[in-house]
Amino acid sequence: MTTQVTDHRDGVWSIAVPIPDNPLGHTLVHLLETDRGPVLIDTGWDDPDSWDTLVAGVTACGFAVADLHGVLITHHHPDHHGLSAKVREASGAWIAMHAADAAVVRRTREAEPGRWLDYLLAKLTAAGAPEDHLTPLREARAGGRGRRLPGRRAALPDRGIEPGELLDLPGRRLRAIWTPGHTPGHVCLHLEERHPVLEPARPAGAEAGAAGPGAGAAVQGAGGGTAGGGLASGRGRLFSGDHLLPGITPHIGLYEDPDEREATDPLGDYLDSLERIGRLAPAEVLPAHQHAFTDAEGRVGELIAHHEERLSGLRALLREPRTPWQLAVAMEWNRPWDRIPYGSRNIAVSEAEAHLRRLVKLGHAERVPGSDPATYRAV
């Protein structure tokens, strides 16, 4: 087993934890050294090989799993939260997550067998899915084969992550930024310390009077040093989870809550969150997939332009009334529709519906009155 560990300097590492049978390949789990012990940002997929890789990676960073003090979860998806229970069992570490995603974890763990299939069948039927797509789900439900959701063994968090809070990590300045869109409780984490390479040290006293939280105050690093060699006035580094990735557009679908009655606008949430991260302008982004990168502002601009272009294209498609399923079939994806796997088609329909909700909220589309399944047209 080869473990890929990257030293990002000043007590920050990344560990590439594999995701089995997934084109993403791995999750970049980050380890942050603090005065109270190392803390993980995400944990990786719940799989024996993934666990062995995580343990080897923590060891390569100079620690034992038993040394872990805490775990900060960017969002509830199983490639980020899956190993949290094993980490807590091995170390006693606390697990922290935003309340909106903690509610998803709790709902998943408490759901009765088959409830997810019932919900999925109802959603796809309302979206206009054809019978040949619904039949396998109906057969699975009738046979009592309620799909076991990945991540059911993940830990219930014992701490919350409050938007805007400076987290209780002695020796570090890490601030939580709520960035809903990919999930309702997704958070990015801003390390408010001067970047060790991209932000050169300033002359003594040059930062006095600098604006911003904690500006001008020395930040004690792990082991008693000065974290980042600088202060909170630096643009620092952003642990971006899945919110901002260098070459992938994160999936934006409907927030899956069988009891939800109020229509959410996850794409609107995501675009608002992107703009806030663009204004933050960190010196470097440490995402959960692919690789670290700079120019967060430029990447934010690309993603906003992508969604604006997609919304414009969907308005053109809706000159002819379509169901969400028909819209998903007509949209452009990274491969032709007939080559998209069965499960991924469900995700595509969810993304189409998220864009539809945005268009409806903006007054650019409307549901055709009395349509069943739901059919939409451009306004």
C-alpha cells in the first residue's frame, strides 16, 4: 500500500485516502497540528483499505491515530464523514459538523428500512422518470431490498460548527465559513495565518493596525512556535471541502429530506456562497479532491459563469415544456445520456431540478398548471 502524504508546511498535511470504485480516486484528508494535538479535516470513505491508508498517513505526518484531538467535517457525504466513527473509537476525538448536515446524518441513521427507496420512487415519478427506470426500484422495494445508504456507520457529531466562529484550536486561527449548496451544512475552514510561502513575512510592526479579526496579534503555532510565521491579516489558506475544486464543478442537487415541505434553492445558496469565498481571496485553496491551487477568485468566477451559462441554456430548452427528467436528458453532461450509469441519472435529475428551482425563483420559468408529472416552461 502506497500512502500519498503532502507536507503543506507549518503543521498542515494532506493524506490521499482512496474512495473505492469511484472516478474521483481519493479524498484529501487534511491534518492540522495544534497545541492540543493533531486535528483532522474530514476522514475519508468507510472502507478497510481507506482506513489503513488514513492510519499510515497520520503516522507519516509524525503522529499516531490515538493522538488525534478532534475531527472537523466539511460536510456529511460518505467520502468525507465515513471513517469518523472509527477515528473516534481509536482516539476519543470529538467530531464537529454544521447543524444542518448533522440533521442529515441523524435522519439517515434513524430511517426505517426502505424509506429512502419510497422517497426516491416518489421523487422520480413526480419528475417524469420512465417506467423502465422506475421498475428496478419497485422490484427492490417489493423484495425488501431497501438500499443501505453509505455512511450509516458514520459518527453522530458531538460538537457543532457555528458560522463565523473561530474554532477552539489552541495555537491556530481557524474560522468556519458556512457555504451551503453542495450540502445544506457544508463549511469551508479559513486558516487565518500568513501563508508560509505565498505571503512573505512583513517587517516588524508593519501589521500594526491591520484590519480584520485578530489583526496585528501574534498567532502561536503548534509546538509553541508562531503558526504561519505571521498574523491573521494574511489571506491565509482555505480548506474548501467540495465547495471549491480546481477542475471539477461540484454537484448541486436538491437537499434530500423526505419531510421537507418548503422548497429550497440550493443553487442560489451555492452561488451566494461562492461570491463570499471570492471576496475572501485566500492565498491558497486546499480542497478535498484533486490538488491545492491558488487564484480562488478566478476559479469562483469560472464556476459562476458556468452556472449562468447553464441556466441560460435551460431557459432555451424550456421553450418547449419539459419534465425535469426530459430536461436532464436534454442537458449537456460529461458523457452522452445513454452512457450515464443508472445511479448517476438520479443525480443528474436532481441537478436539473435544482436549476429549475433557481429559474422559477428568478421568474424565468414556471410549472405548467395541472401538469402531472410536473412540467415546466420558460416565462
